[in-house]
Amino acid sequence: MRVLILDPFRGAAGDMITGALLDCGADRDTVIRAMASVVSEPAITRVTRAGIRALKVDTRSTPAHRTLADVEGRLDEAAASVPAPALAMARRIFRRINDAEEEVHGHHVHFHEVGADDAIADIIGACTALHTLAVDRIQILPITLGGGTGTGSHGTFPIPAPATAAILKQTRLATISGSHTGELCTPTGAAILAEFATLAVNDLPAYTITATGYGAGTRDPKHTPNVLRAMIVETAGTVAGGMPEDTVDILETNVDDVSGEVIAHAIALFMDAGARDASATPIIMKKGRPGFLIRVISLPDTSAVLAELMARDLGTLGIRCIPAVHRFIAERTIEEVDIEIAGKHRKIPVKCGWMHGSVYTLKAEYEPARKFAAEIGVPVRNVLRLIEDTAWERVRK
């Protein structure tokens, strides 16, 4: 199993996470192209922080205050340049930030620092970098938050910032204050790590380190390297020993007064919010009434958020939770397949399932295939078939 280990021992910010993942081997061209869709091409330079060589990412953007709708509009504009799974993850991260801001301030109109182009680019960059690394699981070591007070658009605030604390309390991520004064973990950094934690691995077995990377912060204190470290590791015996394992929660509710259109919309929301799967099954309820069993599979860290979303969007009064269900999961990667139809080239992501060192199943990502099919005027089933045939030829070589 391929695992990413993130060590925010000097805190976390979006540019530090992106830099560390790039230094660890993420596809630089893909990440730069994705970030440049919302800012000018970012500067990526090699710097030294207290003797540690690291990558510094500078978006070179200007401040801006935006609403969540404005931010999502910016993400829509970037869609052509950002891999679809990375874009979906970026949307979930901004919703985490939005929920935290509303918890702290009540209904708010604008993002401040986190609505600026640099924050949008950092989040897109981090999600795209993670996507290109194609890891199976992530382990996040304790996050150093800092101490004292800071200053932002709302004036002086205690550290961690209220939004940072609100984001992290929805996770099981470990934190420490550390011995340094100042804000070491930003709301953007906290939200990225919180979303990455939905792929968390708990008990990591023996592993081999295959890559390391360091992302640099802006400050350069003398005695502590202001960097975030990333490592790619391969766990021993995963391929030969069978399928990896983890645990999930199963959330369920019965509804008999919700239309199919609302259910379809709700399932899409659940998936965007981090559900591993969501489905609706026709059932017969008491007194012979037809209804649906709505089932959502969630990692434990996101169960509470998803249960609230189910209650709100379906109007149900109760959500059953079957906790800590053991499951076997195939090792999976996302591969990009280059196809040509009607003289046009397009790279389409394909999800591959691995067992005993070889691909045993694969499936093209539907949404990018659908958009390409619409663009060239070809039935989407034909495009999907060509993508998957091409992918099989590639993996069998």
C-alpha cells in the first residue's frame, strides 16, 4: 500500500503543503497548470530554512474578499485545467472553511484571507498534487498550532484562530501548541489536512520510505526549520498478503416523502462532502407505504458531518449509524489515459483496482468522459469504452 505521511511539526499552510507534495514527486506541470487557472503562473523556488532545503510556492496574487458562491465560481472557471477528483476535493475544503466561518461568526457574507486567489490556488495546488501522487492512504502526524495572538480582518484573535479550531474539532487529528509564538497552522492549512484525513490510515505497519519532500513557509527562524515534511512510503506485504483493510461507518435512514429528484441531488451532495459511497434502495415501509432506504458509507471522521447533511437535505428526523464496520478494500490508483477521437486529444482519469501486483478492474471517470463526449458529439458510452480499452492495453503491457 502506498501511503503519504505528512509531518506538520512547524505548522501547516496551503503553500507549505503544496510545496512538500511537489518536492515529494507530484507532477509539477499538472500542478502549475491547475494553479495558473486562478492566478498567474506560480513561482516555485528552492530555498533553505534553518539548514533544510525545501520548495517555496509563491502564487503572486492579490487580496480579495469573496462569498462561497464567488469561490465556487472561480473553481468552475478552473475546471478545464484541474483533474476532476482534485476539483471535487477543493470544493469540499472550501465548504469546510465556510461551515467553520459560519460557526464562528454566524451567517457571514464574505471569506476574507481564505477567499483570496492565493488561498484558492494553494487549495487547488495541494489537491492536484495529492491526486498526481496516487496514494492509497494518508497519515498525518500531530499539527503544531503555535500560541499567543494574531491579527486578521476581524482584528486580534487567539491562536489557534477560531476558524482553525472549528475546522480541526470536526476531525480526530492530533494537535500540539509547540514552543513558538504566532500562527503556525492557518485555516487553509487546517482545512486541507482535515480533508486529507478522510483517507487516514490508523495503524501503519512496517514500511519503506520511497520519497521525501519539504515545503517551506515564508519565515526563516534560525533554530527551527520552517518546513512541512512529506514522505511517500510503501507498507510491507500489502500486495502479496491480500487486500488492505480499514473501518467505515454506515449511515442509514428511511424516507417516504422525498422525490427521486431530491434523493439524486442529496446523493451528489453526500459524495461531494466526503462519503465513500451513497445509494437509495426502494423498500416497503409500514402500512404498505413505498419508500427508500438511503445508505451512506463514511469514514469515521466525516460521519457526524454527513449525518447532519442527510437530516437537513432529506428532512428526516433520525439517522442510524452502524459504527466501525470492517471492510476489505482494493489498492487503487488513478491513471491518466490519453485518447484521440475526431482529431482531438484528451487525458481522461481512470480508476484502477490492484490485487497481487496487477490491475484486476478499471473504470473511466464518468464526468470528464461525458464532457469530452459532449464536446466532440460522440455518445458517451463509446467514449467510455475507448478509454477503458486503451487503459487495458496500457496496463497489460
